[in-house]
Amino acid sequence: MADDGTMAAYAANIERYRRLVGEMGGNAMLPRFLKRLPDKSSVLDFGCGVGDSAARIEAAGHDVTCIDASPEMAATAKEFFGLDVRQQSFDELDDVAGFDAIWASFSLLHAPKSAMPGILARIHRALRPGGLVYIGLKQGVGEYRDDFGRFYAYYEEAELTGLVRTAGLSPIAIDHDETAGMSGKIEPCLHITSRKEEV
């Protein structure tokens, strides 16, 4: 189930958030992710937000499915990028072996830590054998709300890689950087790309 405070914060600040995403120029990890994909892959943007990454994935020749819990995000992705978004929360993902890859860019950080094992299990189930998943999160310890009321779960590298491996996924790349989001606060970030083993 999506967090009410986070949903309300994005609803109240959707235009501000859209402009910020445009100014930031997208996730720097996306080009690397795209290079790992076979031609014409089926890709799930899991928590697509305003649709900027999904639009780039689609422009690279892949078939994109978008999911986001926020009706405002879904409407914005449709208006600016022509994307159709399945409006559902992370724990409602029920696809089975439907995707060659899953892109979860700074979306799963809005789920409580207690929910992450179940979400990763759903991701594993939704991937085809050999499929890739990218997850971008804020690095740190604990769970907090920012000044907008958005919920965040923070992870250290060992914690996240442990969860990913427990879900049956094998990390193939781990990266670190910093970014400033809507709050303006620069924070360390953790990026992990993993593969579902071939059967």
C-alpha cells in the first residue's frame, strides 16, 4: 500500500517536481543500464514518476510498461510523454516472468523496510530468467520523513546486497554518488544492478 503522506506531498508539488526532474537531466545510471539490455527488451519502470526515464527507455527502442501509485504522476507522464501508466502500488505487482528488465529509480525508497523483502520477491517473479533489475536508493540508516512529509527508507550497501541476494538476485554492479532532490538537501545515493539467474 502506498504511503499517504508521500502521495499527498507529490500531489501538492507535482509541477515543482516535474520541473526539478527536467532540470536534473535524468538518472546518470540509465545509459549504463540501457547498454546491458538486449535489443527490443520488455522493461518495467517500477515507480515511473513523471515518466522521464520511461520515455528515454522507449526512445532507445524498448517496450516499456509503467507503474506508479500516484494519479498525479500518471497524469503527468501521459501529458508530457504520452505514456500509459498502470496505477498501482509496489505490493500489487503480480506479473510473472513478464519482463527482461526492471528499472526502479528512487522509487522503492518510499516503501518501509519491512516491505522490501516482499517487493524484491515480486520483482524476482516478474523478471524472466537472466533479467536485470536496477534499484536506486538513498544511502544511510533508518527511516525518515522529509520536510514535505515524504517517507524515506535508507540503506547501506551490505544491507541492500543482502536483501537482493536473499530474493534470488545476483548483484553485478554497485555505484555511489550524491544528489539533491526536491528538498534541496544533497545526500549520498546507492545504485545496484542485479541479474536473475538463468534456469
